[in-house]
Amino acid sequence: MANTKEGYIEKFLKKADKAIQEGVKKADIILEDAVEFGSMTAKQAAKASKELHNQAKKEKELLQRKGIERINSGITSAKKITANNHEDLETLRKLGKLRKSGIITEKEFQAKKKKILDRI
């Protein structure tokens, strides 16, 4: 009867060994799939990161360009205002001379002066 028990035990151990081997194979397959999936995910993350970086770079350049345009527009406006103010003051001086010389009346001078000062 000892032989029979040993035969059963041997069959049982063989079945257990076979099950373990199959489990190890399945685990290896799952591990390979996980590594491949992780690699794919890393590649996708790198691609998405690169795309976001490029998009951010384009937006930065656009904002810089718009900012420079606005600054230049402001400078141009300020120059025009300054030039106009200078011209207006020069016109007032000339009108004052015309009034003193009698070419225009005090009333004409005051009317022109008011228009100029309203613009400034």
C-alpha cells in the first residue's frame, strides 16, 4: 500500500508542479503585458508633454508679440499726444502774437484758445 500512496503523492506533486509552472507562465505573460503597457503609457505621456510644451511655447510667443504691439501702440499714441500738445502750445504763442499785433481780436483769440485748451 505504500507504493500506492507514493504513486498518489507523486501524481499530486506532478499536478501541483504543473499548476505552479502554468501559474508562473501566466504571471510572466501578465508581467510582459504590464511592461509593454507601461512603456506605451510612458511614450504617450512623453508625446502629450511635448505637445503641451509646444503649445505653451506658441502661446508665449503670441502673448509676447501682442504685448510688444500694444507697447508700441502706446508709445506711438504718447508721441502723438506730446507732439500735438507741443504744436498746440506753439499755436497759442502765435495767436498771442497775432492778438498783440492787432491781426485778430481778443474775442477771436479767446475762442481759438478755448478750442486748443479743450483738446489738451
